[in-house]
Amino acid sequence: MISPTAQHLRIVSPAFVVEQLPHAASPENDWVALVRGPEGLTVVRAARPADAEERWIGFYGGATAHGLDVPGMLAAIVNPLAAAAIPVFVASTSHADLVLVPQHRERQAVIALKEAGHQVEGGDGEPGEPFWSQH
């Protein structure tokens, strides 16, 4: 089913890891997103070659930036992924959402998102410049 809130998504560099740091006061300076809860600090950061954690690929909706008052934008992305049984981890800015999927599920995620009416670009495997430093 085509989503009424179809978006233009870009697969961004680099690959990411999601870490749980139970007792961390603050992580190193390579983080992309931080969330502190009672269980500790969750950190999304660029993957390093030596990381043992699962790698995640990011889909960023910055081309269809939206305000916080626009309903359904995140649901439009995660619902087709859920229907395809693809796990997600989400970090949002005040303009757009960064939806992470396990790296080994990238192809399935692209198919699910396109079938829902989203445009998806990127994913050529080139590490390139980190998406947060691109203008």
C-alpha cells in the first residue's frame, strides 16, 4: 500500500552501531545520537572496523524535512519495515528521522520502503563523508 506520507529517503554513510553503556557519564565524541534512560546511556555512533556489535544502515528523510507537528511521518517509514519483519532503531532530529535497520537487511528494507511509495537513493557501499557533515 502506498503511504500518503511518502518520503525521499537517502541511505547514509557510515554504517552505525548501537551501544548500551550502563554506567557511562558521557561517551567518546564520535556519537550521532544519545538517549539516557534508567538503564543507562544508549549511543548511536559510526561503526569502527574493530567493532563486534551488529552494524546498522541509516535511512535519512532529510530531503522531505518536516516539522514536529506533522503526524505520521515516522510511522510511514517504520510501518512497512515492521510488516516485512525488519527491526529498526530510530533517532530523530527536529527536521527528519534517521531510521536504522540491520545492515544484512538493507536490501529487504529498500524493497519494503519502495513498495510503500518512498523514494530511496544511495546504498552503493561507498563509505564516503558522514551524512551529518554533508550540506
